[in-house]
Amino acid sequence: MDAARLAEQRSAHATVDLSVIVPMFDEEAVLPLFAARLRPVLDGLVADGLIATYEVLAVDDGSRDSTPVLLVKERRTWANLRVVRLRANAGHQAALSAGLARCRGDWVASLDADLQDPPEVLRDMLECATRDGVDVVYGIRTDRSTDSHFKRRTARAYYRLMRATVGNHVTSDAGDFRLISRATVDAVNSLPEHNRVLRLVIPALGFPSGEVGYRREARAAGQTHYPISRMIRLTVDSLTGFTIAPLRVATWAGLGGAVLTGLLFGYALLAYLSGRVVPGWTSTFVAVAGVGAVQLLCVGILGEYVGRLYTQMQGRPSYFVAHDSLDDDLGE
Ligand code: UDP
Ligand code: MG
């Protein structure tokens, strides 16, 4: 079946009231627990008439363990589970974007597979959205006591930096646990941006929003996939995607350097005139090393933006979909 016909059939296919996007990377340890906890919550929403239909869109982000096998197994008994498999590991944000591009829900929630975001909160989010008539409901981590000391400190530093550079519309402690309307999903999908950091992109769209507080739980099983290198990557993507403030570091460093050079020149001239010229190894060394470091930093910052422009220009998608179980259901 050609791509155009498939897309046509997919859009003609009935939409659902709620899509729940769950990015998964090597989550075999937590998957059975996750399904056992999420399913009663969603079936309960249907039973209580909050929604009539739903899909759980598991985005398998190129897992190398038995996650895909377990998902196929789970699907045999849970028809609402839809599995989108990416060809290779594309990262948490790209997996979320893949989910947003394919979900069919009028409302779309995203949550982590490790049960750190309690699925029960989805009910509060739906109620908040309908009661307050908002397009976006953020899950706010009111209690992070189960996170490690290091994680809490780095998270605080991240949100402080984002609020200072990107703007105050960034909600502190709002991760990727949220509910958004179809209008918001379509707005996000229409952005051409690569490496988008959704927790910054969505507030920037300016849709009316509400908040629901929740207690961040401990990971139910398995291990985190956010080592320090990925945290740094997320911070760099967040900054370069939203602000050119770091580029101004070069300007300010240059200005500061010029003032300092002026002062040093005056000092050198006085020293020369008074005949107190000393060998001066330390000052030369410090000046050369200092200027070199600032220059490298500025070139590095420039490089980050040039790199971003380059990947954007190539236009290559940030993920490749290998398989979508909906295509099987549609009888491809
Ligand atoms: N994840 C993903 N791709 C990755 C890394 C993580 O899809 O490359 C998923 C992971 O399976 C989980 C969510 O993103 O559902 C959050 O990851 P994790 O729990 O490891 O991060 P943490 O909560 O420790 O920040
Ligand atoms: Mg987690």
C-alpha cells in the first residue's frame, strides 16, 4: 500500500478520545508492572464515562532488550495498545515527537514507562481540562523526595537556567507528564524544528493551561537512561533551541577583555616609564591561557548553533519509524 493511501486511511480511521504516549527504551523490567497499572486506570475512565475510547501508544525507542517482544505479547490481550517501533534509539524527546506525529487522540497524554508519573493522575488532568476549558494540563512535581539528591539539584539548576534564559513561561518542575488537546498536538506537529524539547516548546505556544500537582514516584524497576551526558545534551538543546543568549557571552567576554586590556596597557605604560619592568612570566601565562579559554568557549557556543543550523538544513527526521501496529490493524 502506498504511503499516501495509508495516510488517507489512517486519518479516515476513527479517532479516539485519548491517546497516551509512552516512550520506552529498554524497559523490559518495568513493562509488565506498567501495563498492569495503566490499564485499570484507563478502563476506569471509560467505565465512568470520562472517555469512550483510548489508545496507548507505546513508542519503542530502538530497545535492545525484550521490550518489543513483551509489547507484542501484551497486545494480544490489550487491543488498545498500539506499538510504534523506531528503527534506532532516537532519544526520549524524539520518541515523544514520533508519538505526537502518529497519535489519533482528541486529547493526548504523555508519561514515562517507569511509573514515576502515576497514571492515576490522568483522571485529574482530564477533569482539569474539561472543568477549566484549557488546552494543556501540566503535571507538576510537588514532591521529588524519591529522586536522588543529585537529580533534584540538577533539575533545580536546569529549570532556573531555563527560566532565566528562555523566559518565565517555563513552568518549574513540569517534565513531560502532561495532557494536551488536539489543537496543541497539531501546532507542535506543524513546527519544522528538529531536536525539539517539548517541555519548552509547548508552553511557548501559549495555549491556555492548567496544572495538576503529583508526587513523583521512584522508578518501579530497571534503570534510568538519563546519564549526565544526556542531561547535558538536553540542556544544550534547550538553550540553543530557544535563546541566542549564549552567543552574547562572546560579545560580553570581548567587551570585558577590551576594558581589561585598556587597564593593563595603562599599567604597562606606567611600569615602562618608571623603569620597573619585570620579567612578567605569570601575567603573560595567565593572559594567554585565559584568552585562549574564552575564545575556545565562544567558538564552541558558535559551533552548537552552527551544528543546529546544519542538521536543520539537512532536513533529516530525528527518528525513523520501522513499524506501527496500527497498519496491521488496518489490514495492510
Ligand atoms: N526513554 C526513551 N529513549 C531514551 C531514553 C529514555 O524513550 O533514549 C524513555 C524511558 O524508557 C522512559 C522515559 O524516556 O520511559 C524517561 O526516561 P528515564 O526514566 O530513564 O529518565 P529519568 O526519569 O531517570 O529522568
Ligand atoms: Mg524515569
